[in-house]
Amino acid sequence: MRCPECRRFVGFGDMDVSEVEVEVDEDDGTVTMRGRISLPCAECSATLKELEVEQEECVGEQFPDLLAVVQGGVPESARHLITEEWVEKHVRVQFELDGEASIEGTERTQTYKEVTFKRGPKKGQTVRKPIPARYAKTYRGVEAEGELIRTVHWPEVDEEGTVDRTVQVEHKDRIEFKVEVEESTASFDEVC
């Protein structure tokens, strides 16, 4: 690509992902990554191309079943009282990030393509066919990794099934997540 500032054909420098942020919906645990990826000139660092990214991942659905968690936290003699309706009425759930998510730029070059034979003795078999370097596509993107915490609160239940609203039981689960976006460099928007 030709840089308008230094007026030469240049390559891209290191990708800038500093404007990408990760957010968590506290109610359902959906992790959202949004922002802008910039590709600067390797010579003068002027921004040549950029891509707006927004990706959601429903990480909250990957946690263990809420009913099973609550039933495991009450005495065995009272477990039959804990139903889906009881959980909806008495249980509070909150999601949060554990610290900051790590955000990194990614880059890969597609050096092969999958080809499936349509006839002959190898019909139906898939093989990797190399792509000459001149025609290889470069994909760039961003990935965010971190840990999501689910905090569950419910009132204490004793052996007879009596609910004590003054005492709250707290249970925390953790799960690792990874959200990624990748696009061909050709599909990035030119800035100049």
C-alpha cells in the first residue's frame, strides 16, 4: 500500500489495539469486545487502515446449572424444596470480570486451502492444497482473554426448610473466556 505521508509503498507496522475494550453485562454474563484496530505505516506510523470490531460471547451460559448450585448449598433434607420457581424468587446472580481482560492483536497468513475431491477413487476426501505466497491472504484481528466470575446469593435454608432472609449464602464460580475477531487485511477500511 502507498502511504500518503511518506509517499512510498510500505508494509504495515505493529497493529494498534489500544482502543479495544471488553465489557460484561452484569445480569446475563455476556462479554462484549468493541473498538477499533489500526494498521500503521511501517515507516512513519501514520494510520493506513482500520477496522471497527464488535463481538459478543454468551459466557454466562457456560457456568454450571444455577438450580444444581443452589441445591448443593442447602442441607440434603431441604433440597426437594428448591425448585426453578424458588430460585427465580430468592436467588440473585451477578457477573463481573476478574481484573482486566488481556487484549492482543493476532495475525496469520493462509498458506493452504481445503479441497474436497468430487470424483475418482479419492471422492469425498479432503486434502490441504498449498497456496503460493503471492496469493496467500493475511488475516488480522484481536482476541481478548480473561476470567469471568459469577456470584450467586440466596437466603440460608435450615434442615426443616425454613428460609432465614437475614443470612445470605454466597457462592462464586469462575470460568475462563476468549473472544476473538479476525478479518482479511483487504477488508479493513482505508483511512486516507
